[in-house]
Amino acid sequence: MNIEPFDAVDVIHAKRDGKSVDEAALRWMVDAYTRGYVSDAQMASFAMAVFQRGMSRDEIRVLTDAMIASGERMSFAALGKPTVDKHSTGGVGDKITLPLAPLVACFDVAVPQLSGRGLGHTGGTLDKLESIPGWRAALSNEEIFTQLQGDVGAVICAAGTGLAPADKKLYALRDVTGTVEAIPLIASSIMSKKIAEGTGALVLDVKFGSGAFMKELDRARELAQTMVALGTDSGVATTALLTDMSVPLGLAIGNANEVRESVEVLAGGGPADIRELTVALAREMLALTGKPDADVEAALDDGRAMDIWRAMIRAQDGDPDAPLPVARETHTVLAPRSGYVTRMEALPFGVAAWRLGAGRARAEDLVVHAAGVDLHAKPGDAITEGQPLFTLSADDEARFARALESVEGAWEIGDEPPSSAPLVRERITA
């Protein structure tokens, strides 16, 4: 019989009482939980203690490292070119990964974008791409490496189950114990997977506002600073942009419609905010790989990014020319008066898309790829009475009533255009 070197109750007591947890004890706690020796009840108590008492920078570093050590660690050192990834904390209409990965790959930089699925009102990158007929999210490590090494240079796919299994277990526990919002736990969850993924550089898109996980700018800043410190301490060049998620990004919220909008951006068009954020993140990613002067806007406009997008979709068995799903039913809301759109809150429109079938309430739920919301105007735009304001799409018209309920009071038309705030609010470095 093995004698365990520590006791979970002692670790819980230390954190509950506001003390620092010894490094060896913290590493043991993560390992013992992954092995099943530490129970869910004990880890839930520890997570609540962290939620209430916080963690020092060193404790968060140890926690993250222990979560990485619970599984495999990938390496792209043999590629012979720099690697850079981007992670977004999620928002409404956030399809930036789709045009961004092929755009950065235009400059002989490998982009391993291991992504996830949506839960609740924030859509998942993999769900969006699965709107494309034939496209495959599950790739082996060998397939990922081959795609990055060859002419494509970018891959968006599902993360393997071998990366940070401790995080997968702890994430599910946090979701049902009221400890999701603890910054040390959020930061270690995100960064353990990203560091284990093996990228050489990482740019974080940390969102704040009504449609973001972090509603307040100060909390988003704290999260960004914590994650940048974790990346830096682990030898991954890391920066973050704080971006406003008070208003939906772009005009499309859903899956297939977000793919359409992404392709518009790759064709040199698309909504101004999607293009702006794609360009800003691409510049940040390329600067971290030693290419600060890369002309990313030219690569969008001259078709190079589109060529890599098409190659990337084909490499994963998708057909970039196939028609995307279209919903059987639509419902358009018209402007009740003339004026300017003064408000359009992100979260209610994200909830509407979810209720239409674009998201899932449980991990095992299927998404309706054709479902979603298309905005025809956004804050600052002039609109005339009777003009379309937004359109709901679903395969079942019975879904419209609850979707309309969710956006009631979430938009406004006034006599004067609203003041505008910058999309990218701050840049966070180590």
C-alpha cells in the first residue's frame, strides 16, 4: 500500500486560512485528484478556498505546471519555423480565429490553433467550422505536424485528450460548484492547455463587457496580467489585448453565418470591426515571432490569406466551395422608428442565437449550424423606420418566441449617434 506524502484536508485548511500552499503539496494535490485519490468533494472545497482567498503568482505558476505535467506535452521544435497561437476568452460573434490563422500563416509562421466547442452563449470555433461539409476537427498529432510543416502552415482542430487531463477534470467540477470565476483557476485552465500545446508564442484576446466572461475592465486586466505572467514564466512569449465585447463582433452570430462572414474578411471585405481585430491580433502574433513589419492588410486584400484558408479546409477534408447550411425559417425584426442605433448589447443577442439552436446547454447537445442571428445595423448606424434591424434564423419557428424574449430591451434607437469607444482598449505585456 502506497503512503501518500500529503493530506488533502491540510492543503484545503492552508488555502482556506489564507496561507500559501507549499509547492510540493500543491503538485501532489493536482496529481492525486487526477489519479482519483483526492475526491471531487475535497477538490471542490479547495477550489472554493482559492475563489475566496486567491493565489500568489508563484502558486498559480505551480498549479499550472502541475496541470501540464498531468498529461502529454507537444513540441513543434522540429518544424524549422516559429509557432504562434491565439486564445480568446470568448464572446458573441467572435469568429476571429477563422480568418486569423490563415492570415498569419502567410508569413512562414506555423499556427497550431487547438480549439474547443461552444457551451452556453459563446460559440465554439469547431462548431463553426463543422458547418463546412466534410470538415474534420479530430486530427492526430502526426496530421497536425504535417499540416503545419507543409504549404498550409495553419491548423484549427480539436485539442487531444492527452493535453492537461487534470484541467478537464477540474473544469467540469468548477462548472457545478460556483467556482468558475476564480481568476487563478481560469488562468491556469487556459494556460495549462496552451503551454502543453507546445507553441513558441501566444497572443491572448481577453474580452470585457456585457458579452464577455469578465464584465469589468479591471477584472479582465487582472486575468490578462495573470496569464501573460504564466506564459512568460513558462518560456512562452506572451502578450494580451483587452478588447471590448459590449456589442457583438461583426454582424453574424451563429455557426454557418459566421463562416460566411469570415470568408468575406478573407476576401478583403467583411465588417470593419472583424477586420480591425483580425489585423491587430495578426500584427501582435507576427511581432512575437520576429516579424513586426509584416504587411498583414495586403495579405488579406491580395488573396494570399484566402488561398491558405482554402488549403487548410481541404487538408481537413472540407469543401471550401460547398454551400453552407441555410435555415428553414427566418424572422426579421424591423426598426420601429427612424434614427440611430444607440445600443445593442452583446449578451442577449448571444443568448438569442443559443435559443435558436446555434449553441448547446450541455456538452453532449448537437448544434444547428444554420441557426443564428444576422444583424443589419449596429450602434452608430443610421436606420429608417421599417428597415430590417436583425434577422433570426432557425429550423423550427417555435424557437423564435424565446429568442425574441432574450433580446427584448437589449437594443435602442435614438435621435443622436452614440459616442464610440475603441475596440482594442489595452495591450498587456510581461
